[in-house]
Amino acid sequence: MKNIVIAIALTLCYVGATADTEDSTASKQTLPSITLKNSEGDNVDIASYATNGKITIISFWATWCKPCIKELRNINEVLDDWVDDYGVELVAISVDDSRNTARVKPFADGQGWDFDILLDPNGEVQRALNVTNPPVTFLIDQNGKIVYTHTGYLEGDELDLEDHIVELQD
């Protein structure tokens, strides 16, 4: 039974990684007010990222999702430049279930990731934003509106994300 669950999860992750879709209509919805724990165990209301006046990238990921990890690694490589050039911030929301949340912080620390990591083990934010399979990336403008959504990850998608960030510059 466990092998079947793992096989299904890997298949869904692969399907999500190859689904190169985006919301070009820009839903203009805002982040819901839901409190999650960060990797340090502190409570964080995700809506606070929509009210700080910054461009925010929110990436849904999991420790078991290879495309998610590749996306975050590639974004992390350019993140310092993006912070300097565009004033963006990155928030990675782990969709690992409650059995695996203890592995998230050591995993992220091992990757050298220095951005906010939140835990959504019960899928509250996932449900609120209609996230079915990671990786899913949202771009939030300076006014707190979701202006771009991308599902899946293929090498170079971070360049497309940067193009959308540039469009948000004054």
C-alpha cells in the first residue's frame, strides 16, 4: 500500500512538473488570512506578505518533489540579484504532511536557502488558492494582488518569472 501511495505521489509530481500552464488572466485575488508555522515554529499570517508593499514570490513545494527543489534552487541562485534589482521576497510553502514537516527545516538548511519557509501540513492554504500539485508559483504585486500563477517547473521558468517581475516595476 505504501508503495502505491509513493508511486501516485511521484506521478502527480511529474505531471505537475510537465504541466506548463499559467494564469494569463491574472485572477487579481489576494492572499487569504491563514496562519501557518514557519520553519522556526513561529506563527505567520500569510496575508501579511500581501500588505508589506513588496513584490512577493510564493512557491508551493515539497521535500519529495524533485521539480520543486530544482525550481527553488534555480530561483535561489538569482534571488540576491532580484532582491537588489526589484525588491522581491520569496516565500516557500511546504506542502509536506505532518509526518514529514520535521524534515523541512533540515532539508532547507542543507540547501542553503535563506528565505521564508512556511509549513502547510493540513493543506489550508493549498485549498484556499486551489493548489493541487506542487510546484505552483504565485507572484504577488506591491498592492497584494496575485498577478501571475505558474504550475509545474521546466528549466528556465525562472526567467519567465523574472519577466513578470520586471513588468511590475514602476
